[in-house]
Amino acid sequence: VDLWVASAEDTVVSKLEWAKRSGGSERQLRDVRGVLQRAGRDIDLSYIEKWVVGLGLSELWAAAQSSEPD
């Protein structure tokens, strides 16, 4: 059985893309914060930042990081 699983990093990038498409959805940003919190130090920030820059998501990425965790 083939099984596809998204990494925490790809989930963050995807959530940021959804936030951009929906005009800055607070729910998506909250989800990003949750993924970051659960992944902790194991998350590859350089990978996320590479995609954030390439996809024009820097403003949303900064907003997700600067907001208070839930």
C-alpha cells in the first residue's frame, strides 16, 4: 500500500499558501503556529524559508511567527 504523508515543513508552506489565497486567514496562520509548536526543534526552517521566499509568502510567514501561540 502506497501512503503519502506531508512533512511538517510542507504543511507549513501549504497553510501559508492557503492563507495568502484567502486574504490572510487567521485560521491558517493559527494552524502554522500549531505545526511549529508540535514540531519544535525538529523543523527545517531553512527549507520553509526557501519556499516562503520563492512563493512570496514572507509577510504571512512573519505574521505566523510573531503571533502569540494558542
